[in-house]
Amino acid sequence: MTARQYFRPIPQDQGGRWCLAGGWVGFSAFELLERGQAPRIVHDAPPDIIRTLTAPRADISGLSMDRPRIMGIVNATPDSFSDGGSYDPADQAARLVQQGADILDIGGESTRPGATEVPFDDEIARVLPAIAAARDLAPVSIDTRKAAVARAAIQAGAVIVNDVSGFDFDPDLAQVVADSGLPVCLMHAQGVPATMQDDPRYDDVLLDVHDALAERIRRAVAAGIRADRIVVDPGIGFGKTQAHNLAILRRISVLHGLGCPILLGVSRKRFIGSIGGAQAAPDRAPGTLAVTVAAIAQGVQIHRVHDVADHAQGLRLIAALNEKEAGT
């Protein structure tokens, strides 16, 4: 049996033979990845691979995917690892939009390592006031693993569902999303928050995550969700060690081969503090921005962050640097 091949587009600073996902990144070559083999550079790929890598991604809740987008985190929880209980969620939503958030991701259950499950009625009570306050400010994403919570949030005005379990936790959630016709983000996680960091193992973390996301996409489409309404997230820190996280981030552009926009959530995570020397989560904004910039250079479209103002400023500078000079 021939080993499966994965073609990772290699981004280049300027120009390029092809445009990646209809966005801002060009590429002219690929890194050919195969399990058990050293990566090698190739300069062509099968036509169907190129079509998938170059096809413009569909808008998500009216937002074009031809430039990076900021998803601001609104934790309606008392126990989130970074900022739980430190603000009123409705006030925070308005503040993040003012700072430049394109999307507001509102969640009522912490999924930090070691977190335990919150009853769905408590989760609903936490998120509904924030959704009501935010729905006229920006597209609202409901960050939940539960069908009942998603259903209530959609009725309250949420227009995106963000499931960190990728439909693994609640089998009824896929049908709720399908019936709504709304976009969904499917994340990869190994295990559940309470135990996911105990001893995560992979054969090849990058390719294992790629294949797991491909299977999540297949299940979602089979449930009646349109492929052009699916976003994927590799789940940095969800059942992954620091080495796993870095392996994914170094070659994250391979996930464009799935044909969906990519969402990245690295904000203030532990590996950023470990590498960058920032013990307190709020001090990890510079490291988060550094990882975000690297991901933008690989064409990643949506960036889920706490520190929206810092990232909005960074994105403005990237856009200015990428503008062509007059007359060129």
C-alpha cells in the first residue's frame, strides 16, 4: 500500500506561483510529508490538491476570510485559567469590539486542563446575558460542547458554534448546528479537559491531528452541515505537550489542505509562558502575538485571543508592511 502523502504549502514573503486559500499568502513549493519519512521539498502537486489549497474560503458570518480576523475571548466563567471572574462579560464584549474584535467568542464552561464539567443549565445562565449584550456589536460565537447550550445560545443571537470537542462530547450537537444552518468550528482535542494533559501521545502529532480533523469534517457533512460553513482548529494545548504544540505550529499550513478556514487559539497558554519566561497568564500577550504573527505568515485566518488591542495593532502593522508602494 502506498503511504499517504500530505502537501504542505511553503509560504513565501512576496509573490508566489499560487495564492493560498484566496488570502494574503503566496507559495510556489510544497513540503511533502509522509509518515515515517523525512520531509522533502517538491515543486508540484496533484491538481485536486492545488485546487483545494488555492480555493478562496467562504465568508464566515459575513466576514471574508481573505485577511486575518480577531476572535475576542469573553469568559462568562468564574474559573477560566487566565481571567475567570475578573470582569463583567457584557462589559468585556463591548470593550473587545471597541479594541478591534471581529468576532466575540462567549463561553460559560472553562476547558482549562483539569477543569470539570459544568451543568448545562448553569452554563446557559452564564452565557445568555452576555450574548444579549453582544449580539448587535459583532458576530457572536458560542463556545460550548453541549447541544442544549448551543440551542439556547442560537435562540439568543449567537451565529457561530465553537465546539472544542469537535462533536465528540455531545452527539446531539451536530444536528443542532445542521438545523441552524450556522457555521461551526470543530477543534481537535485528545481526551476531556479533566484528564487531557495526563500523558498525551501521538504517532505523528501533526498528521494525526490533520486526519482527526478530516474525520470531524466528514462526520459534520454527513450530519447535514455544509462544508463551506466549517472552520477547523488544531486544539493547541488540548491533550498536547509543549513539543506537540510546537510541531503543529511550525507546519500549520498543512491544515489548509482540509479546505476550511483555520482558527488558532494559543492565547496566554502555558507553553508560551514556559518558553517566554512569563509565569502569570496576563503577562503572555507578547508571546501570544509572536505566535499569531507566525501563524498569519502561514495563512491562518482566525485568531482567538484575550488581548485584542495588542493583536489589532499588530495586524494593522502587518497589513501596512504588506502593502505595495505606490508605483510598484
